Amino acid sequence: MAAWQENITPHRFEGQTVIVTGAASGIGRATALRVAREGGRVIASDLSAEGLDSLSAEYAELGFVPVAGDISNEAVVQSVVAAAGGRVDALANVAGIMDSFQPVHELDDETWERVLNVNLTAVMRLTRAVVPLMLAAGYGSIVNVSSEAGLRGSAAGAAYTVSKHAVNGLTRSSAVMYGRRGIRVNAVAPGGTRTNIHAEFKSRLAAEVLGPFMQANVPPIAEAEEVAAGIAFLLSRDGTNINGVVLASDNGWNAI
């Protein structure tokens, strides 16, 4: 099978301001680059100031607007929105963290709270912050990054699985609430993707239960750019008439 190649759609985001979280690496970085190469003004958010500096320096011609900080913090959310300058055409909630595959009886409060704060609460807060701007404009597109773990119970630990199922619920609720006001809200659920997110089995039970299943059923690892292609499509006006969808981007894993 021929290798996949990214095909940029020139000017697709021309004149638009797009916020992308997790933009310093992985799927977030690939999404930020895709949108910027297609003409968008990208507000690039990430916890890593060093990673954002590297992105901005390497692609200076794309004019990224970097905002470093932890987006589970409301003050950082406000800084990201302020950097957009009063207009947000699209938002990609990509930033996320993994758990260590702990089942609920092995789950500590710190892991639960941190995973839910980053993967869910930050998504809610940033969505809450941009929706008034989109309502005023009569248009907006939001894409939340879910996960294969948002579609099944056999892809991660309890905290991560709960967080991504909840992202799907937030996506669908928001799609219903705002769809008639010109705002589309969708999600992309990646399977295994080559990123810098590290996850290790800290649970013997999880390794025993999930290990054999994942070895037998997980399709080949995708490149971040492959997932970003689907995100960019849904963010753009090409995704018109698509609202409330959780799009699996997992090489068919969800069908197994």
C-alpha cells in the first residue's frame, strides 16, 4: 500500500483565527501546522513554553501566536482567548494526558483529578470561553480530541477512559445546544498515534487483562499528521452539515 502523504488545501482557513491546544507536540502540533499552512492565524497553546518557542522559531513564516501555560487553569484559558483578539473562528481542544492504566480500585485521587482536569475540565473551560464570541459571530467550529478509550473500556485505565467518554458527552451536548446558532461541535477519536505521550502499565491487573487484547487487536500506529487531517477537515467549512459526530480515526479499531 502506498504511503500516505499530507495534501495541504491552500487558503482553506484564510482570514480565520483558530485556537489549537497541545500545539507544541504530537497531534496538536500537526494540527497547528496544518491549519497555519492552510492560511489560518493560529493561537498555539501548550504547557511547554520551550516547545512553543521551537515551533514558532522553526516555522516563523507561519506567524504562530504562542501562549504557554496549563489550560486546566482558568487564568491561562483567559490568556489564550485574549490572544485571539476578540475573534475565534475555530477551536481544536487537543491537549491531553494519559493515565497509567490503573483500574478503579488502584486509582489514586491525584491521578484522577489531574487527568480529569486536563482532559475534560480544560476542554469545558476553553469551550465556555469561546462560545460567546462564536454566538456573536453566528459561526464557529469546535473539535475535541477524544480517544479510542472514549468508545470502549479496553484501551486505557479508569481515569483516562472516563475523561474521554465525558468529552464525547460534552461534544454531543454542545452540538445540540449551539447547532442552530451556527456553531458545530465534533470530536475525533484517535487510536494508537505516534506522539510523545508516554503511558506505562503500573497495574498488574491491567497488564493481564488489557495486554493480550491490545497486542491482538490494535491496528498499526498512525502518524500525528494523519489524525490532524481529520481534525482540520471538521474545523473547516468543508465540514458543513457535520455536527455532534465522534469520528473514529483509528484505522478501523472501533470496528473490531
